[in-house]
Amino acid sequence: MKLVINDQIHVSEIRASDKAACVEHFREKEIYDRTLRIPYPYTEKDFDDFMAMVEKRRQEQGDSFGWAVRDAGEHLIGGLGFDGLVKSHRAEIGYWLAKPYWGKGIMTAVVRAACRFAFDQYGLIKISACVFAGNTASARVLEKCGFEQEGYLRKHYLKDGRYLDGWLYALLK
């Protein structure tokens, strides 16, 4: 799959050759602080394990449901994925972006296009997203894409031995 966002950004399959970029970008602890499933410190083994999971899902389900966000030079600058796409009317989107690209509207454009694609390609009716309470930048991305806050999840996540609250957002087709 290749999803063109604009002349500078597109989304495509994640590749084994993205390992160095992932390890480099995930050195930023702020990415770890804002996500649930990305380990810190991130290692080459973490990437290898992730790629094995992507390949397993591709074989079992025919699609990886996880993609790389790339710049015009084909460099990985972020990622996004959907959870729960198989045989369902709904899925959850998750995403991250390398810190040098924050605040430029990139992820808003990517999430908007990815949701349109998922509605059309997979027949979804609802896409949800959860963000840690206080992650106003991510919440703003969702709001700009038409997501509405549906709930407040008290002590919903356990991260680093702490219970964290979250905001639940959803977008209907």
C-alpha cells in the first residue's frame, strides 16, 4: 500500500531497512512518554520483534495494518497502525511522529487520510483512538480530523508502575 498525503509525505509498508531510523527516532524519550507500546530504550531487537509481529499478522490476516510515514526522500519519519480491523466494523488507530517533525501538521494530514482509507478499504463504521490525558498535541490532531471525545478513562493504563488516565476519541463514518 502507498498512500500519498502530499508532495512531501506518503505512507507505505514498513521495511526491514527502517531499523536504523526507528532506533534513532525512539531515542527521544518524549515519544516513549506519549505512547503505550513503544519500549524505552528502544533496541534493534525491539525492531526485529516488531517486524516479526508485522509479518505474522500479514500472513494470518493478509495485511499488516501498520505503516511507515515517509518524507519525499523515502526516510521513515513516523508510523501508524490500526488494531482490530479483522472482521469488525471498528478499529483503533495509533500513531507516532519523529520529534523534528512535530508541530508541522504532518500527523493531522496522515491521520485524516489513513482514516478515509480505512473507512473505504475495510468497511469500517467507527475508528477510535486513545491518548494519555494531558497529551494535548495528540488530542488536537484527532480533533482536527473530526474525532470527538467520547470518554475519560480513569486509571486505564499502567505504565512505568503508574496508573494513567486517558481520553477516548472516536470518528464515525
